[in-house]
Amino acid sequence: MDSMLVKSGHQLNGEVAASGAKNSALPLLFSTLLAEGEHVFHNVPKLKDIDSTCQLLNLFGCETQHDGQVLRVKVNRLKSQLANYDVVRKMRASILCLGPLVAKYGEAQVSLPGGCAIGTRPIDLHLEGMAALGAEITQESGYVVAKTKQLIGGDILFETVTVGGTENIMMAASLAKGTTRIENAAKEPEIVDLANYLNKMGAKITGAGTSILTIEGVSELKPAEHHVIADRIEAGTLLIAGAITGGEVTVTKCHPEHLPALIEKMRESGFKISHDKNSITVHKCNSWSGVDITTAPHPAFPTDLQAQFMALMTQAEGTSVISETIFENRFMHVQELMRLGANITPKTRVAVVRGNRGQMQGAPVMATDLRASACLVLAGLVAKGETKIGRIYHLDRGYERLEDKLSTLGAQIMRVQ
Ligand code: EPZ
């Protein structure tokens, strides 16, 4: 089992490119189930979760080929519509095969995902949405079974904003008979990217990026080609890596307009942030203030950057109150940061961080989930001495060669057995 060894004392400076967005590529790959033929995606990152998705598509009978940044998916007449537990338990996003399979083939059997480190993460809203489109949903020995002769468009109001739920219903409704209206839809850039691809395939979706989505069902969709948007969470992580070491880092091939809350909060904290159309720069800064953040659906502060921002706040002057409103257990990184000497008081869904710049000491720590592992890498850049992060496989789910990218910026970081 690999670990990551990070040495402190190196300011990060220079340019680094963001990869394609994991949380856009995953639903895009599942959307291919809606249209037989060959789909081509550019700017697809090499990540464990992408491999897991290709494995699941292969189980359905699709052929996948991922060379460099281009991923081709050949969808033939499926030989199975069963998403088995072994794959689903490794990646919750597997539930995104439900909508496309039911819409296109009238049936799907998807293993219940089970929880994960950051929370129970139910799928009730996905199932309620599918039922609203006429699918018969039953549960049989750990599997959700969904069946229909033909999905019928309908009105859906999500009581909680759900990214995956919005994606599943948007895909299913694309082939339903009639029109579907989703209220309180997620507005994340990844929703817009998926809607753009579905429309390229022939779907009729309007309102993507707003809280009201309208999908006029069509009888058939055709495969198409698409360039995946940049990963805003990776871009934000790389910016914070520059910021926490007091360096000047420019993240290229990204979309500044996808990170409004992070840019605003870093400026409020005292960082000078500049950007052009496809790059963001954090300028050198040797002292910054604690600021409060509350995570919430886009365009508010993204929960996927909460852990990374907390690492930055451990080095701030003053106190930062960090509120996590999306997941009930997304503070697993707090204990690990405290092992490094951070001064944090965790409460229920709120953590109070008292900045103690320069006080952290490197130590062995444990990654617990994807973004917590990124947080610990960032903390390792400034915790005096060496920090060894165990269970680094969590990191590989969502970051493409992070150690290489940070090394090019001047970090002393390496993967060890
Ligand atoms: C997506 O997860 C992302 N994953 C997550 O990123 C991200 O943290 C999350 O959206 C929120 O932005 C992918 O896109 C693959 P939700 P998703 O449905 O769709 C509750 C990362 O680090 N809920 O928006 O699973 C749920 O428990 C990952 O890259 C229900 O109650 O998130 C949570 O509290 C982590 N019932 C809230 O809604 C449901 O049926 C938001 O979840 C569905 C969700």
C-alpha cells in the first residue's frame, strides 16, 4: 500500500495545468448508455474512478479505450444491465448508470452503494425521481431493481439539491415520452457539461446551470464527441498549494468562472488572485487572515474544497469557522491535521480553526477519503520536517499525478511503498 512522503520548506512557484474534471467525466461516461455507437471524449483524466467506470461499462458489454487523454466508448447491444456490488461499493457514482439503463433498456439492477467515509449518502432522491418518471422500483437482496415499459416525462422537485440525482434524472428524462421539469436542480458546472453533451446527442435540455431544468424527451439519441471541462476542484487544490507555501502559482487550462467562492474567500483572507479566460494566479503572500466558510451547492463554497481550505486556514493569522452543510461526516481530516499540530476544535458540522502559522510538525498521518488526502498533502508542504501520508490510494481516485504536478512547482514530494 503506497504512502506519500512530503517535505516542508519549499515554496511553490510556476505554472501547472488542470486536468479534465472527474465529476464531469463520470456522468458523461454513463450517458453513453443512452446511445449505441462510438462516443469520443477528450481531456479525460487518468484516475481510478475513471477506470472503475470503464470496468462497469465493460461488464454491460461496452468497449472502452483510454489512450492519453482520449477515451472512446463503443456501446453495442448490451449483454447485461446489472451493476454488481464489487464495482458499486468502490465507487458511489456507479448509481449514475440507473437512469440511462432504465431509459434505454427498460431495466436496471444496481447494487445499493452503501455509505462511504464522508456520510451515509443515500440514493432516495434518485429513486423518487425515477419513480416520478414511471419506473417501478423494488429492492431485492441489496440491489435496486428498476423497470419500465416506457418512461413518461413528469415534474420533479428535489427537496435537497443533489448533483447525482439531477444527473440521473436528466439522462433518464432525455428518452422519456413527454417533458420533464426538475425544480431545485443542481447548478454545478458538471451539470452544464453533461447537458451540453446530451444535447449534442440530440436531447432537448434547457435551463442547465439554473435551478429549473426542462427536458423534452426524444425517441433516440446518437453518439457524439466532447471535450470534458477542466477540474475545478483540482484547480482549487493546486491554487491552495501555492498559497499555503506563500508562492506564486498559475493554474492553466481551467475555468476561473467555476471557482467564484474560492477566489472570493482567498481574496478576503488577503491573497491577491488574478485570472484571465483560462488561468488563475495566486500571488506571493506571507501572511493571511482566518476567514469563515460555509459549504453549500454551487455557486457557494464547494464541499470538495473544504478540507483543502482548512489546511490553508491552519496557517492563517486568527480564527476561521468552517461549516460543512452538505455531508454529515466530512471532518475526518481534522484529527489528522491535529496530529500535525493544527489547533482545531471540531464540533457537529462546524470546525473552529485557530491559525498557528509555522507551528505544525511533520508526522505520519492517514488519508481517510479523497479530499482529506489532498488536505494532508497541502499540510505536509508546511508542517516542519517530513509528513508521511498513508492509504494514498484515496488520492488516486481523484487526482492525476498530483505529486508530479507539485514537484514541477518545487515541492519535495514522493510516493513510497
Ligand atoms: C457529487 O456527489 C460529487 N461526486 C461529490 O464529489 C460532491 O461532494 C457532491 O456532488 C456535492 O457537490 C460526483 O460528482 C461523482 P449529492 P453526489 O447527491 O452526487 C444527499 C468528490 O470528492 N443526498 O449532491 O453523491 C447526500 O447525502 C466527491 O469528488 C440524499 O439525501 O452528491 C448529501 O448530503 C465527494 N439523497 C447531499 O444530498 C440522495 O438521493 C448532496 O449529495 C442523494 C443525495
